[in-house]
Amino acid sequence: MLWGYNLRLTFNEIKEKITKLAPSNVDFEVDLEAASIAIITKYPDKFSNSLIGEMAKSVKRRIVVRPHESILMNPENAIELINKVIPSEALVKNTWFDPAVGECIIECKFPAIGVGPRGVHIKEIRDKIGWQVKIVRASRMDSRTANDIRRFRLENADERRKALRRFGTNIYRPKRPGSEWVRLTALGSYGEVGRAMHLITTNESRVVIDCGAKPGKEDEAMPYFAAPELLPPEKIDAVVITHAHLDHIGMLPVLFKYGYRGPVYCTPPTKDLMVLLQLDYIKVSQSEGRRPPYTLEDVQEMMLHVVDVEWNQTTDIAPDIKMTLYNAGHILGSSSAHMHIGDGLHNVVFSGDIKYEKSWLFDAANVRFPRVETLVMESTYGGNQSFQPSRSEATQELHDMIKRVLSRGGKIFCPVFAIGRSQELMIAIDQLFNSGECEPVTVWLDGMIQEATAIHSIHPEYLNQDLRQSILKDDETNPFSSKWFRKVESREQRESILLNPNSCIVLATSGMMSGGPIVDYFKHWAGDSLNTLCFVGYQAEGTLGRRLRDGFKDVPISDGGRGTEIVRVECDMVIIDGMSGHSDRRQLMEYVNQMNPKPKFIVLHHGDRKISSQFRQALRETYKVRTVSPSNLETVRLA
């Protein structure tokens, strides 16, 4: 829902309206929690849902009720009470407290039992411990990353509370004089794939969308941080992250290293995956003898500033910009960002990376928006010949390849992104092995794949309905829990796998072979004609994966700065394009065709220069819409 802009209220005016509607005999404070208005009180039960709804309608803002810190029970005592109230049959797994918002989250294997008839257990716990209580289903898999983030947030609750108040103060600052206008500046991923970064500038605000790295190009790894439109970083109002692939989040901590201290808006799974990949980026850089562009402290600083936004939840992110995130179908939590700018001045959608087809994991990308004047759209596979098989055709091709290689005693090794393609492959392989058409072998998961899969399991609401039900039901139907999947726990275990003569399948990072454990498997197995190297994802210019896809038979492999060896490729190489998380030319065209309402202007990025140009021409001729494919550092006026 988009609140109207017919009246831009100051924070004091909002407080006055709320005070008039609130019960006269109840003490409370009104504070800011980023864009939300927080009512902080010792008597939260006095603010009914209907009253909160009436207040929200009056001020045209989201309102949340938070318990005053004086009524919050000590977490240790609260856990003891929770365990007494909730029946043991509910099987409580974890209890988390977030002092910044006064919330207690209880994870149960059987949440319905935990909630109790008509919510009796929740009400009793809330009344006795003071905290707002949520009971959720415990995941079948445990995520170390998500747990670490929760602990970090708990330990830094005061800093987060102050940051949320600061974000809100900035959003509700006095209106600046002058006429309204909107500009888009290209700061990365224009005429290329990698280092995605856009800047929306208005007469009042500056908002960054994505902040990625460019794999395989050390001299072009970063977006254009030094562009004058971006400086100084302290003047940026907000950052929005569409999804957690490195080419969209890999350089975000650099912004904090340079002094940015504003909010980062993204979905909860994007937050978890983003931290996982950024910490791995540091680790891989160090292992390859390169100095990482940021430190653990920069990632932690970033984490203090992340604001979770669920799909379809409208929130203010700047004084004149409201944003809503929608499913993009690309990876877990991936989003298209709809921005409503000014007093109805302009609406722009950043598609992010999209998949306009239902996959093993996700529903197809959303195409319905409240209003769209401008669409900023990816064009990765928008070329005249960029056509891919359907998901079902790609799955059959994968199954046929596995049966063929295993029947001759070979090994299959796949360079994969830890997020998205890995889980798609796991489901497809699980289907094959369960069908009885092929004798199962061990499927080794090397790199961050198991941890990324655990993050998928703790966010089932972001998966399609079929997979969500399989994960929530029990371990027997959960494809990620199948017995043939095994995690590579150590370098020593990897060495034993490399020397084992038996057939197996290996899914290993990195997806473009620009580093990571997949390089070890390639060096040891590429020379055996019984084996098969299988590509299932995009290979950017300048990466080892791209050179192999282009047919190179002798490739140099760097050894962490200690030297180079030439690897001769004798193994089979199979490319299965239909597994990509990107839409092909047909799907991209259909995405625009089905978009409702239709955009009047389309800006293309995230594609090679030639590809973007071909796609731009096709869109213009087919839909009679104005299209551009700018170069990096160009600015386009939108309104």
C-alpha cells in the first residue's frame, strides 16, 4: 500500500495526531524507528490493533507498539518462564531477544502447540515477561551466519536503537525549497556485468541501489565511488540492496569504510546471505595473496545499519521516496524495488536480476506494480541469440548427463554460486536419485553451499509453495536433507576426495572459477577424459570459467601469488544454460509485455554493451517505448 503524499507531516505533527487518538489515561512516548513510528509504553495492551490502524491511517505511516524497557524481564528469567509455560511437546529449539525493539522470538518444532489454543500461551508469556512475543517454526537446519547476526544485534542493541532513531530523524527532516526533479546516475554495471550500482538523486534526496564487485577484473573491481554525485558518502540518504550476489553487494562495506552511516534496506534473507558472502570475499582475497578492500569491522559496521524490509511492505527511505520490495525470482530474497518519488512526481522500478519463470526454488518475478513510469532493467541474456531451454528441459539435460558420466565411472564437478544454483542442482539431483533411474553416489558440497542452504531453510516464506511445504513437513520430504549430500569439512577431506577413484558429484564454489575450492577439483580432474566439468551459471568476461566456456584447452592457474601452472583440459565440458537464475531473451521480453502498468521509459544495464544494444532495439521496436542503455558515469533525467 502506498500512502499518499498530499500532506507531508513533520514528526511533531505526527506526535500531535497520535496523542489525540491515544487513550487519555495511558503514559507513552512516540519515537522513530527508521520510517516507522514507535509508540513506547508500559501498557502495550491498551493499544489495540484497531486503534493502531486508526492512528496509521491518520498519519499515513506504519506504527508499531514497543514495550518500555522498564517492564522487560531479564532474558535468563524470561527463558525459564517460557519453558514452564510452553508445553514440552512444542519442542522449543531457540529463544532470541532483540532489545532494540523489545521483541522475543521463540523457535519451536511445533509452533501451533507453542502458541496454544487462541494464543493462550503467547498472551501469558507476553503479560509476564513484558517483551513482544513471536512464536515461529524452527528450521530443520541451523545457520551459523544467522545466529551470529542475531547475537551481534543483541550485543549492539543500544547502537542499533540510536541508528534507527537517526534514520527516522533524517526521513522526517524539514522539506527543502525548490521544484521537484529526479535523476539516475550510472555508477556500475552499465555496458558490463558486475559492480552494479545506481544513484537516484532528487531535489531532496540521494539513494544508492546496490553496491557490487566485478569478478575477474581487479582494475575494475569497484563501482565508481569517486563520482562527484556520490560524494561525500555522509550525504547519501539510504542504500537499497536488491539481492545478495557479490556483483550487487560485494563492495557495500567499502561505503562504510569511506564514512557512510545511513540505512541499508533489504529483505531478511538478503541480509543473512550478504554477510556470508562478504566475509567469504575477505577470506578468499587473503588466501589468494590479495589485500581485501574492507575488513571484518567494516562488515560489522554495515550490519548495525541494516533495516529488514519484507516483500510487499511499503516504507519511507528518504523524505520524498517510498519503497516497496517485490519478488524478483532470481535467488533467495531477491527483489525488484519500486520507488514512489515526490508528491506523485515519478515512479521507478529497479528490476534487479530477474527470473520470469517458476523454478525449483521460487515463483516467477512479480510484474504488477502500483505505478511505473521508468523501468531500470537487467539485460544479461537480452541478445538476439540469447535463448535458453526451459527449466524442465534443462533438468532433463542435467539428468541425462549425470547418468551418462556415472555409467562410465567418471566424476562430475560443477562450479556454482553458493546461493541459488547450488540449491537448484541439489533438488534436481535429489529428484533423479529418488526416481531410481540412476544409482546414487555421494554429492559433495564444497565451499559455503551447506551454510547457504541452511539460510534457505530458515526463510521458507521466500520459497515457492511446493518447496516450502516440503521443507516444513519433515526431513524425509526435505530435498536438502537427503543422505547423498555431504559437506566437505576440511582441506584434508578435500584431498581425500580428489584422490578417491570412485565416481562422485562435486558442487563447489566459486561459480565463475575465479577462485575457491572448485579450482582444486579442476586442477586434479580436468586431465581425465572420463570426467565432466558442468557449467550451470553465467561466466563473466575475464574469468577462468569464461575462458573454458570459450574453448581454451590450456589455461594458466595462479597459485595464490606463488606462481602459475598450466592445466590441460581433457575432460568433457557441458553447458546447461536453462539452470541460470537470469531470464533469457524470451522471458525478458515477456516480463516487459506482462508488466502492469507498462513503463514509459526503460533504462538497460547489467549486460555486455552489444547485448544491451540489441535488447534495447528489440524493446523499442516491439513495445514502442523509449529505451536507453547508458554508459557508466552517465546521468539520465527521469522527471
